[in-house]
Amino acid sequence: MIKRSYILTFRKYRLIFAVLVIIIKTSTAVSQTLIDSDTISNKTAGNIVAGNAQLELISDQFKFTEGPAIDKDGNVYFTDQPNNKIWKYSTDGKLSVFLENAGRSNGMYFDRKGNLVTCADENNQLWSIGPDKKVKILLKDFNGLRFNGPNDLWIDRKGGIYFTDPYYQRDYWIRKTPEIQGQKVYYLQKNKIPIVVADDLLQPNGIIGTPDNKYLYVADIKADKTYRYAIDDVGNLTEKTLFVTKGSDGMTIDSLGNIYLTGKGVFVYNAGGKLIEHINVPEEWTANITFCGKERNTLFITASKSVYTLKMKVKGAH
């Protein structure tokens, strides 16, 4: 009787021990997953920034900088939205005002003809600004309703424009509520009316596509997530996939397929969604980013009242 009791007791404690081991291993695995997603991969960290390159302040004379866009020569254009100006930073390091009364432009992108397409936030429009600085309104409403406020855009190889339309109440607007229900992503094909391609995001913001036109990345800044979509032959978005659990303001992509997100500095993720670099920017908010320069190997960063550059080993994808 004593021997049987001993055996039963031993088996009981062995079972408890086995359960504890499983719990510990599971907890460790979960913790490791979280750690891996939030820390820089040692295999790739530092491999994208050039040598001993340091962040260089170009100017801090602005109120709030946004929307950097590169032209075919490597010059970059950006906005000082509260002051309603578009600036140019040339490849020889000179700053100049490109356009006054810039429609409170936010996100911008050059088309293949050299026109600067902008999210003109003042009246919730899309503009095309020619090299001669003449403005053409591409889009002013959707089914007769005023857009929330086009925020950021990307132009595909066919000339189609993807743009995000979140609602941020501006102090220079008369209206106090949106006319369109929901905050969506639109696609405007050349000479056609815009279509909704994503309507299930809380607040879409930054947007960038891959050079092969296969994928589009969209940041849902309110949900603090960034998604990747497949692009079909006619421009519709399919196969929505969570890319990373981090939102973003503006974003860009390099020649290796790494995605650059902004906010508290710059966060760089490889195509698999692993964080490979964090670039600290000494400003309250980093709003947007692109590559510039004749070789496309200089990162241009708009951050609050300032703009910065950083030499890179990689080049911009576009």
C-alpha cells in the first residue's frame, strides 16, 4: 500500500513538472517573438548607413516640414505646410523657395513628365504643378463630396495615383466635419474618375509602392499598423497583409526593398518585416522621408521645424 501510494505521488508530481516546463517554454517563445519584432536584427543593423555618416541638419528655419519628393535630377522638393510654401533642396546643397501659396501641400510625388503632384490640403484637392509653376487641379471631390484631406500619394508606372485621405481638422478650414464617411485609399487612373481601393483602415496616412508595381504599402497611423497589398492588373488592391505592427506618417523604400517608416525618428524594416535600423532624429516628430542626390543615396528627412540628410550605402528604389 505504501509503495503504491509512493508511485502515485511520484507520477502526480512528474505530471505537474512536465506541465510547468511546457508553460515556461511557451512563455519564453512568446516573449522571444515580441523581442525579435521590437529590436534590431544584429545581422543587418548598420549595413544600410554609409560608413561613419552622421545625421546632418540642413536647416531649422521652418514651422513644419512635409512631403519630400525627388525629381529626375535628384533635387528634392518639400513643403513647409503651415507657411504654405514648397521649397527646393538642390543637389549642390542650396535651399530656395519653389512656390509660394502652395495650397497647403502635404505629400508630393513627381510624375514621369516632371510635374509635381501634390496633396493640396487647403481645399482638399490633388494638384499637378508644372516646371513652369502653373497649377492644374487634378481632383477636387468624390461623387460631389469634398475629400477629407488628401495626405500622401504614390504614382505607379502607368501614371495612376494612389492617395490616402484621412481626416485631420485644420485650423484654416471653415468646415468642422467630414463630408465623406470613412477614411480611405483611392486610385486615380489617367483620364478616369477615382475609385476606392481600401476602405477598412482607421486612418490611412503614409503610402509607397514597389518599383515593379506589384505591392503597395499603406500605413494606418491610428491603428499603429502598416499593411502590404498586392496590386492587380487594373490597379485594385488585393491580399491585404499585416506588414508590421507600427504605423507611420510618410514612408519610402530603398533598392533592397527595405521600408522606411517615420514618427519618433526613422524605423527601417526589411521586406520580411524585421526591424533592421532605427535612425534617431532630434525633433519632436519625423513626418516624412525620401532618397535624394544624383546617386539617390542620400536620405532626406523632414522633421518638425527642420530638414536633415544622411548618407546611405543603399539607394532609393524610385
